[in-house]
Amino acid sequence: MILQKEQLDKIIKNSSDALFEALVELLPKYEIDTPNRIAGFLAQTGHESVNYTSLKENLNYSAERLTVVFKKYFPTIESATPYNRNPEKIANKVYGNRMGNGAELSGEGYKFRGRGAIQLTGKNNYTKFAESIGMSLDDTVSYCETLKGALESACWFWSTNNINHFCDADDIIGMTKAINGGLIGLDDRAQRYELVKRILA
């Protein structure tokens, strides 16, 4: 493992020992083990999780905001008002009957909402991740709420989607699209990527 604690401190200000120890344990397990791969992972997950401080999806939207963010599900203020500032109801509505989740009333949309340094979302993804680490589904949900679990679920997503391939090609756009589906936050991701590469060099 080529990442040192002093290097991590330059990448993530005031990084914790727990973060460093989890990275040292998990990154080699998922072959995130070259300067470019580590740089890609830390850049992308650091951006996605606001330097590992936001590891659970925040769905605390106002009715007005719901008509913008989830317009498909809330086309009018009237339709959004009953869901105003109610993350559980919002998750069950927008994630119900999708990604392996049951209908809105099943509660699975909220149970399997986004968690992790790259947010794992939907019963299908949680089930696949659970199988890969040999945990029950419920234990996996709880694990994803820990720092180590948040990182391992991101490593699993990284490996499953072969994002190392983009790192090996020095392709920040390919990495970002694989994670984000678009290019949101590309400038920040690219700056982080170049910074980590310089530090690891």
C-alpha cells in the first residue's frame, strides 16, 4: 500500500485514523493499488461524500424543491406538499417500485436509500453487495452506515463498474460518468485527482 498517513492528511484536512486504517485495509482488497487508482478513488469519493462527512443521502426537501429535483414524481406543489420535509415519505415515493424495491407502502425506498462514499441505492444493489461480503441484507444496511462500510460499499461499486480501467487510462471524465452518470462537479473532481497524484508522486 503506497498511501501514508501524512499523505492522507494533505489530501483530507484533519483526516481520522479510522479513515486511514479503513483505506489501508480496503483499497488493496479491491485492487485500488496504484497512484492513479488511489488518486481516482480519493478524488471521486472525496467529492461525493464531502470529504467523508456526508455518508447518507439527505432527502429533507421542501415541497418547492421536490418539484425541481424530482419533477417526474412531484409535478405540482399540490402533489409535493404532503411530502414536505419528510425524508422517509420522499424516499418511499421516489424509490418505490424501482431498483428492486417494493411499492411505496413497503418502506423499502427509505430502507435502501443512498448510503456510502459512493451512494449505494436500491435493494438490488444492497443485495449484491451483501452477497459479495457474506453479510445478511439487514446487517449490510447497518454496515453501510459505518465509515468502513461506507468505504467498502464504494470500493465494491468501483470494482463492479471497473473504474480502475479509467484510472489506468488517466480518464477523469470516464471515471466521473461511471459514478455520476454525467459530469456534475467535474472541476472539483479533476482538481482533487491532480492533487492526489502530485502528493502520491
